[in-house]
Amino acid sequence: MTCDPTFTGNVYRAKCDLLDYHLASDPALASIRREENESVSIIGIAKHLCGAGTDLGLRCLHNFTHGTQRQNSRSQSNDEDFDPIDGVGGIAIATCCHHRCVWQHSCFGSPDEWPFGPEDGKFVALTRITQWSNCRNNFKSTRSVRPGGLKVRKTPISSSNTCRLDLPIDELQRYGKIAKLLLDHQRAAWIRKHFSLECEVVQFADPVTTLENTLLLAYPKRLSILQN
């Protein structure tokens, strides 16, 4: 990880699994709160956070606010000093690899809230369909390294790559995109429910640049009022 040389602030890097990371207990944030004597508002930013990583990141942000509130509640009950409530001021996460989403860690709501729950394999089926969105054309590239360098050979995609549906590639790609949008819009609904933020699913790059061009963009609700 590199830092912009023009940046004059402090950079702190925590190396750990997102599943185990508890922002509210992070010593760096605790130090900022002590120095500034005010609440800390954070913004969650991630580029192509793979599969369940997006959901773990969202839950990490949610636990940050929830965990700080619990700590403050205990401090008040013990007549101790307590920090102002921290908050999440915004979120910008570029999603990818939806086929690696896991229901156990997902931010898609309960099975009662939408029809693609873990029962009967519906959720797994939906995540697998998302892979079709990356069918760029009727060929796949087979790469092999030789003394002269990297050589690319194009071969037609076999019928097994279409999951035996015998559908044209462009139609498979369209269904794959729809499946990805279903998952990301459900994440956006989860963000709106658990944060005081508005959230949109936007395209941040041209498909020619990357097919993984979807961004979860969350911002304070007052900004959406100003935009309107």
C-alpha cells in the first residue's frame, strides 16, 4: 500500500481479517477522540472488495457505530467520561466477484425480505448466475507462458460454459448483470436501513474499462435533499 506523497496527515494501517476487525476498539481512533475531544465520523472506501468482503466491510462499519454506542452506555451507567457517538459519514464500495458471496455474512436481509434466501439453494444459484455477466464475447482466452513471452490463444466457448441452457452469450451476460444488480440493490437497501444514509447503486466506469463497474455510494440524507 502506498500513500500520496502530498498527503500531510497520519496514515495508520491495520492488518487483520475484516471478520475480526472491531473499529470501535481501534487504538488509532481512540487516540483521535482523545486528542480532538469530539466524535469521529468515518467514510468507508474500498475498490473491488471481493464477494463476501463487501458484506464484511459493511458490517464492520455498522459495528463501529453500534459498538461505540454500547461503550458509551456502559460509561454513562458508571458515571465515567464517555465519547460522543461516532458515525459513518459515507460509503463508497466498488463490488465484484458476486459469486463469492456467502449467506452467513451477507447484507441481503432476512429470507422473509426477498425470495433468494438460503433455502433450496436459491441464493447459491443467484450468485452463480452473476458469473455470466463477464461473458465478454463468444471466445475465451487461453494463456500460456513461453520463452518468447505471453501468448494468448482464443478458443470458442463450449456449451458447458452456458450451464446447458443453450442461450446466446449476450443473453447470458444480460441475466448475469441482472443477478449482480439484485444483490447490490439489496445491499443498498440494507445500508439505508442500518445507517442514516441514502444509498445508490451507480456505474463508475465504462464496461470497456472493467465489467466490474458497480459502486455502492452512500451519503447523508441531507445531501439528497439538496440535490433534489
